[in-house]
Amino acid sequence: MSVRLRILPLLLPLVVAVGCGSTPERPVEELTRARTLIEQAEKTGAQQHAAAQLERARSKLNAAEAAASDRKLESARQLAAEAALDAEYASALAAAAESRNAAEELEKSVEALRQEAARSPDGSVRNPG
């Protein structure tokens, strides 16, 4: 038996181990980030103000998890990143809607104060001009 044939069985497990060691890992960090951002969006009122964007984020997260389970890791990473961006967008839309609502309430309060200030001490309305 030649030297090559005797060394081959010894090298084969090493080659297999090196090949397995370079297998890409499941995108745990990306999936966790997307999941966390979706939860934060839900807490900021995105379900009420940005339901479509929040649902898109959830859908992409589900697709990312399915891709990761199927070992389509690059696709899973991409979908998780998209889910995170959609969740951030939903949060931003919810925050903008809440800010608009707060501004409208403030305007109503200011108008009520103006009307109160325009009243004379006897209860009649005086001309502020």
C-alpha cells in the first residue's frame, strides 16, 4: 500500500471538519433585533397608526425565521434586516401620529384659554381686538 493511500483515511476527517466549520451560522442577532423592534413598535401604538407597516414587518420576520430553518441563511439575514427596517418605520409613523394628536390637543387647549380670556368678569364675551 502506498503512503498516499495510508494517509488519505487520516486526512478525510480533517477535511470534513474544516468544511463543516465554515458553515454560516443562523442569523440569531438579526432575528432578535427584528423581533425586538417589532415589540417596541407595538408598544408605541404602531398597531393603531401604522398597522400595514407593522404587519409587513411581522410577515418578513416570519419569512426570515422560515428561511433560517430551511438553512437559507443569507435570505434569512436579508428578510430580518427588512423586518427591522419596517418595524422602525412603523414606530416612526406611530410617533408622528401621536405628535400630531398632541399638537391638535394643544391647539384646542390654547383656543379654550383664548375664549376664557376674552370673557369679561360678568360672563359676557368682550371683543379681544
